[in-house]
Amino acid sequence: DVQLVESGGGLVQPGGSLKLSCAASGFTFSDSAIHWVRQAPGKGLEWVGRIRTKPNNYATAYGVSVRGRFTLSRDDSDNTAYLQLNSLEPEDTAVYHCVRHVEMSDLPRIWGQGTMVTVSS
Amino acid sequence: IVMTQSPLSLPVTPGEPASISCRSSQSLLLSNGNNYLDWFLQKPGQSPQLLIYLGSIRASGVPDRFSGSGSGTDFTLRISRVEAEDVGLYYCMSASRTIWTFGQGTKVEIK
């Protein structure tokens, strides 16, 4: 089965840090860009960022609201992508999903179930 | 790219058809002939469930009462005969650019 499983969420104080993981299985991870999308409670969906593949130099891009605070990385040998969250704010409280995207292909995007991050004192 | 869905609320009668429109501010059609436009359903307390990708391809396991159409900037999701289990929030999403953008969501509920 093609699957993405996020982990690492939890409760953190404002200004704190957290590192989320996205473990992939059932497909060639190294051929896939990984995007992160979040959804705050009762709100819509927001694109957080993406990391491309090795042939594309693992290029990263970030949404305006997280740029400079969040960092994407990946370990193709371990089929895992990471999202480092720093300087967290209450507005970062959300469910964070990772999504597989094979660029310029006919393949569907695959979503993980998400991991909840709560920023509160 | 700005994605605009309509309507934002859609009361439906079981057994009747329903449709949702999604318009993008820029064309989603890429040089490979694909429109990177997805439709998905989010039921209360659940993660988004992919229904349609590339504008018109049903995802695995999705009932054939769901269909997608459109190209460029105008897309439509149709449900041929609504069932009670179809209630929830429907989103369209553009994946044609680096930055993905989402429609506001259409709340489908039973009359």
C-alpha cells in the first residue's frame, strides 16, 4: 500500500520547536516531492512548503507565514521527510499533513493522516 | 493562483444530483497536457480524502457517482446521485505551481 505516516506532533509552548516526520512506504520515495499542508482547527487548508527530489537539488519552498521559521529536509535512504518547526506561535496550531507529489506525472497526490501540533502556554 | 469555489453551502436531497464549481485565477493546464486540479472531501474529524485528480480522474475506491470535468481555469465536481454519506466539506486544490492553493470549501449537507 502507498502510505505516508506523520509523527512528532504534540503540545509545545510559544517560541518552542518541534520536528515532524513523514515516513513513506509503498512507492519510490526518492522520485517524489514532498509537500506539507496544514489545517488549523475549524479553518481551511494552507500550503506550508515543499522539498523536491535529488535531481532537483532538494530545492525547498515555503509559505509566507512560515518562511524563516520552518525548515524542510529529507532522508531518501530512510524514506522519510522532515519538517522542523522553530519559533512556534499559537497561530501554528494545526494538523500537519505531508503529501506525495510526483512532478509532471499522471500520478495522484497521496496524503498522510496528519499529526496535530498545539502551540499554547 | 486564487481558487474560488461556488457555492459555499449546498443543501442536497438524497438521490438528486449536485455540482460544485471551482475557478482558478490562472490556467492550471501545463505543457504535459495535465491540469493539476484535485477535488477532495473532508468529513468531520477526518483527514482530506482524495476524490478526483488531474481534474477528471477518479481516485482509487471512489464511487463512480463522483465525476470531475474542466480544463484551464474552470472545473466542476458532480455527484450524480447524492447519498447521505457524501456530506462534508469539499475542496478543490491547485497543484500546478510550486505553491499549492485551495478553494474555500463547499459544505454539502442533507436537506
